[in-house]
Amino acid sequence: MAQAVSEPLPVEAKPRRWRPNMRLWGPIGLLIAGSAVYSAICDWRDSHGLLINTSESLPNWAFVIHKTAKPERGQYVFFVPPAHPLVVRHFGAKKQMFGKIVYGMPGDVVSHRGAEVLVNGKVVARMKPRTRFGEPLAAGPVGVIPPQCYFVGTPHKDGFDSRYAAIGYACAKKIVGVGEAIL
């Protein structure tokens, strides 16, 4: 007699959960995250900069420069000095940024009393008659500080700044940005 072959009972299939393929999605996620970080760095770079100060005229040696900020009294400001022969002789023909402190704002009054330089009647610096190499130094501008210009200086006795005609005022078209000391 022939035996009847019974068919196996159907096994209830478990639904498979979807899992991301990490070999595919991991690199895609890293690419997306890397692009976002790169974009943020580029945006920051367009409006900021880092500067290492090698001069003794400022107490700090590392600054973040905010290129879009408007200078205020007491802040560090970085600017390209004029191409005056004295500047070229001491600092070279290649344009270098100078960093100074804003002592005078547009509309303030600069005056001289002997070797003292005053902004709105307050002494902010003393002038020297000659450089350390014996070259004569001409006194800087006096009177009302023009719009978009700033009287800048340093507390250093040998600071080369607005107290001298070779530098004069730091005006908007020469200003690179406002600095924040970080070290």
C-alpha cells in the first residue's frame, strides 16, 4: 500500500526588520557631516582670522580677528599701516598688519601738550623725538578725529602708532578687523 506523503505545515514567517547597511550608510553619514563641518569652517574663515603677534607693543601674542566688527574704544584693532618711508624702513616693503588699541573714536579731539598726546583731554601716550635708530619722528594728527577713523596706540613707550605722523589715524578702508586676545 502506498503511503500518503503529508505536506509540511507552513511555518509562520517572522517579519524582517529593516536595518541600515552600515557599509553603505556609514560613509554617506560621514560625508554629510564632513560637508557641514567644512561649510561652517569656511563661513567662519570668511569673517574671522587668527593672528600671532610678534611685536612687544601689545601684551598678548595670539588674537582672533573679527573682520566684520566695528571698532569700539578700548578694543584691539588690526589695520594695514600707510606705506610711509619710515614704516617701510623699519617693517619692510611687504604690507603687514599692525595691532593697536582704540583710544580715540570719530568725533573725539586729539591734542598735544609738549610730548604728551591727549584724547578728549586725557593723556593716552607720550611722543619721542626720534626712533631708536635716531631718525626724527613727526607728531601725529591733532583736532577732531574724522568719521570712520580711529586714534590707535599702545601703552608701550616705544609704540609706533597714531601719536606719529607716519601712522596717523587708522581709517575704515585700512582696518582688517577687531581683535580678541586669546593668549
